[in-house]
Amino acid sequence: MRNFELYNPTKIVFGNGTISRIGEVTAKYGKKALLVSTRGSIKRLGLFDKVKKTLLNAGVDSIDLIGIEPNPKLESVINGATICKENKVDVIVALGGGSVIDCAKAIAFAALDDGDPWDFFIKKRSPKEDNSLPLIAALTLSATGSEMNFNSVITNQKTRQKLATHFDMSYPKVSIIDPELQITIPKFFTACGMVDTIAHVLESYFDGGENTPIQDRIAEGIVLTVIENESVLDDLENTANRANISWASTLALNGINTAGRENKPLYAHKIEHEIGGTYDIIHAAGLTPIMPAIFEILCKANPSKFKQFNERVFGADKNMDPLKSGLEGIEKLKQKFVKWEMPLKLSEAGVEKPGLDLIALNASKSIKDELFSKEVVTKILNDNF
Amino acid sequence: MRNFELYNPTKIVFGNGTISRIGEVTAKYGKKALLVSTRGSIKRLGLFDKVKKTLLNAGVDSIDLIGIEPNPKLESVINGATICKENKVDVIVALGGGSVIDCAKAIAFAALDDGDPWDFFIKKRSPKEDNSLPLIAALTLSATGSEMNFNSVITNQKTRQKLATHFDMSYPKVSIIDPELQITIPKFFTACGMVDTIAHVLESYFDGGENTPIQDRIAEGIVLTVIENESVLDDLENTANRANISWASTLALNGINTAGRENKPLYAHKIEHEIGGTYDIIHAAGLTPIMPAIFEILCKANPSKFKQFNERVFGADKNMDPLKSGLEGIEKLKQKFVKWEMPLKLSEAGVEKPGLDLIALNASKSIKDELFSKEVVTKILNDNF
């Protein structure tokens, strides 16, 4: 186990019906909120208006910022920060999935800064400590774990970069995770959340070093919980399944299962971020085509953790040859993606041929690992196009 | 899964050698510290003086409060609080195991209060929010999880009560967990820490309700990690084993594995707290004689979780009869206690016959569950005397 620091001050309010507490929770932090959300079903199905009313009943006036898209854009961040400055907003409320929460985190620090917020993403400047508006998140789609971490991933369309910040001040003060809000999520996006959760866990699990038994058990527990609750895809309104997947998703990227592991790059995420910077696709749909190929390369280099995965998650025989067992586990995972109707080809996810070379070049530069040279990444992209 | 709130703002600094950071970490919170510790090996082996010097090098002056005993006493709390008031102490540093940290938590809030701190334990008064000195903990014995929770268990010798407070302000600001500090812990106390860790997890696991798959996996992972690292008892200086057991111990009672479970009383802990209020014994040595008997009663009432435990922790056949499998798992756990040389009789732990009736009465009152009437608790105590 490596030495580590772990800090996560986000307060979680979890359970069916807890969205009704959004007003009470927010009022502790401010009286004038920026309510950040999407233009889609949250608005259409009345949740947005319900939240706005609950805030008002608790004495919190809110200004709307709707229209945050998947892969949130830098211009949305700048727009939100400007509204905050002009209206003396004192608290941000994010109502949505990872994209909305990531965007709200960036708005929260951009609102108290006078420069270009992109400076923080390209590390041109560092923000002052604790110089961020308080953020309350109400989660409507479990996937990214943004509700209980300090990551904010933003896309700059001008430079075609998708980059992340990680500041202690970006942890939401409180996140409400109400699984009932997710029963209207269609099958495809539910599956995307399940994939994203598994990807967060397995990327660090498979390359996280030796002697991490408790981290491994937690990681395997998260993957098993997602798989054992996969029937939600045929029963979208099952709140028991939703609750289990939802909590597993939060735990997948809140630091608990990675603390003490080697700090290796998340290869599939690095490559997908380059793809996502160029083509505006759904994150998880960009992961499923490339993740098995990446895992195969890692497995051939060192099969021991893959063997353990196949045994503990898929019940494989412990006497199998390590490489054979490892590769079998990857194939079984791939079959889960098939069962969940996720794309296994980048072209099905909306990626086009032009730009693949540049994506491979940038991804290999970002990964900085000899196993994933530009040539190898190019092959992964082409083989799974 | 039940609705829940989860909040844990303690920052963990984990790893071999991290004790050297105690000065830097403490200096962020204050310049005049109360350094709380025990009179035993921490002082004898030079760790206390080393920490004091590291604090001083970081500009933190410290006043000593040594002599905190297992089952920390209310008078130590009052004594510590008086020193803080008289010397304008602005930060508390706890150097020790759970007893020292529990005591330091109570000193931290008693130092800013003018009344009797016992009022908070018997719920006669509630403290003001955030009215506590900041606490930095450096852990020297993994067992209670106090380094990453808000529990403070204090014994009032006058009233023979051992009671706990749970205030958000009692989370340590930072806890340093340096496994290397634990290589001098003798075999018996190492085993006690392992038992305490397992007890924290299993008490809520076995009676924590249905549909908690991710919580169950984490709990099983913690127990498995302790068992798979038991060779530390024959190789006390093995820091890899120490690190795994240590981190498992912290996770056992930091809220992660209990969030979402039914909030049932921890039966063995409730009974042991009554024993510990009367006889000044080692906490874990009071648990091992009674825990198997308590689990047997719970298993006979509902064997399903015990069957799962035997399968996932001890590899039992899934086709076994549930009750038979459940009881077999408890027996295997008991055999672990035997292997670790823990007492299986209360008399071996230092408990005496007089007072057992009163202990049973108070424990059953505190548990408030028909399965554990005064008669049943009396039988448990006598059968395992």
C-alpha cells in the first residue's frame, strides 16, 4: 500500500424522497442561489420547478441557468460566473448529473475570480484557497461520482481540450442523492452510468499496485453490486436497484477505493477525454469500445489482478492459468456491455475517422506510459472503430 | 437500504513515516497545544519526546497531559479541560490509541464549556455547535476507529457509567495513521485491535437489515483483510500487514460500512460497555467471551446473513442449511479468537462475579430489544464466565 492522504468533507443525504430537503439544506449556506441544470427531462418532468419552489419556501431566491449539456463547456462556466457576479449570488445549486455538477463546481470558483477560469484547468494560475461559492448538489443521474468528489471536467471547444481541476474547495458542501429521481432515466443512460461506475473502479484496480487487499475488496464489491442489480435495465422504476447502483456509483470515485493505490493514469479515461474533446459523445459510450482492449494490454503485462478479478467477480476456478483466466474475465466484462446494449465500436458512439491520429497522439502524451505509445493507442482506436 | 446521512470531514494522512508531519499539520490549527498521551510505551520508547520536538520545530509549544488510561476517565477530561483554560491552549494533539483520542475529543469540547462535561454524556445539556478546540490525532494502536469518527466514550467512575457522545465537532481535523508506530505493540494488544475491528463491522452487519449489498461487501472485505493479515501476530514488525489491518480498522467505524443499514444497537458493545463501566478491563477482551453467544441468538432468529458470512468469509458451501451454515460461521470466527489467544471466558478477562446481575439489568435496559432481556443477558454472562 502506498502512503496517501484522504479528505472528503461532502455531507451526503441519501434516500428516496430526500429531494424535499433541498431548501432546508441550501438555506444554511445562502439566500440567493444560482440553480444550474439541463434543458431536458428535469425541466420537462417538473422537477426543476419543484426544486425552485422548495428553495423559495425555505427563503432561497434562485436564478435559473438551464441548458448545461453533456461535456459541459467553458462558455457555460463563464456565463454562470458572470450571472453570479452581477446578481451577488451566494450559493450554487446543481440539479443534474455529473456534467451539471462539474460545471457548477467551476462556476463556483470562477464566480469569485476575476481572470479566465480556463487558467486553472491548464495550470497557468492556481486559485486562492477556499475561494469558491458553496455548492449544493442534487443528483439526477448516478455515473461520474461528482456528487462526492472534487473533480470538475470542462471542455474548451476553441482549443478542443477536455481537462479537469481538483481543488479541495470544489467538494459539494451537501449532496442529495435521491434514487427515486432516477426512475425516469432511460435504459441507455442508466447503462452508461453503470459502465462509468465500473470503469472508475477497474481502471485503478487493474493497475493499482500490490498489497491493497481492502481497496480490492471494496472495488470488487462495487462492481459486484452493479452487476447484481443489472435487472434495473428491465425494470427502470425499481428504486431498490436504483439505490444500490446509485450508492455504489458514489463510492466508486469518492477516494475510498483508490486511497493507497499506485497513482497511475486512468488509461481509458485519458483516451476518452481526448475523444470527448473532439467529438461530443456520451462519455460511457466512448469507454466501452476501448476499455476491453486496454485491459487486455495490461493483463498481458501482468495478469495477476485480472485473474483475481475473474475469480472474485465471475467465480472463476482458482487453478486456471493466470493469463487465460485474466483474459476470460475481460471477455465476461465485455459480454456485460453487450448485454447492457452499450456500443462496442467507436463509430456506433458517434466518433468519426478524421482526428483519430491526433486523438492518439494527445492521449499517449497525456498517459506517458510506454505500454500506450501513439502507435498502440492508434491501433486500439482503429481496431475498435 | 435505509435513508441515511453521511458526513466525515477528517483528513487522513496515512503511511510509514508520516508521524514526521505532525508539526506541519498541527501548526495550521494552533500554536499552543495540549499533548495528550499515555504513560506507557509511547513515553518509554521515546515517541512522545520525538513528537514534542517535531511540534516545537514547527512553532507549536506543547503542554503535556500524560497518563490517559484504557477506558478514559471523566476526571482526565476535566483535568485536561482545566489545563486548556488556564494556558489558553488552541489545539489538542492526541498521541495514542482510541482511549487517548476519545479522551482528547472530550477535552476539546470541555475546554470551551463552563459546565460539567458529563452533562453532554447523559444528555442533560447539548453543546453549542462547533464549540470545540481543533483536534489532531496521531494513532498508535488501530482498534476503535476513533481517529476517523465522532465518537468519544468516557467512563464516570463515580456513577459506574461508560457513555458516548457523537458530535460533528468531534471529528479530528487531521489524523496521522503511521503503521510503523505500531510495530512495538505486543501480540495481545494487536489481537485486541483486530477483534475490535471485526466486532465493529459484524455487529451492524448481522443485524443491519436487508438489501445492503455494497455495505455487506465492504464489511466482508474488512473482516477478510484482518483475517488474511493475521500472520502479523507471529511477525509483529511486518509493516505491510500492519498497514492493511490499520486501514481496515479505520474503515470499520468511519460510517462507510454502516451508512444505509438499520440503526440497531450494537449488542456486544452495549453489554461490554456495562462490563467496562464496572470492571476496568480491556475492551476487546470483554467482547470475545460474549460475542459468539450473542451472534448465536441473532442467527437462530434469522440465519440468512450468517449463512452469507460463512460463505463469503470462510468459503462455505452455498447449499448448506442456512442455520447450520450460520452457526458454523460463528464457530469458525470463535476459532479465530482462540488462534489469536483471546480470552473466551469473562473471568480470564478480569471480570468478577459480583455485579453481573446489575450489568445484565443495565445492559438489557440500554439495548431495549426483546431478544436480549435481562434473563438472556444474565445467561450469556454466566455461561461465558
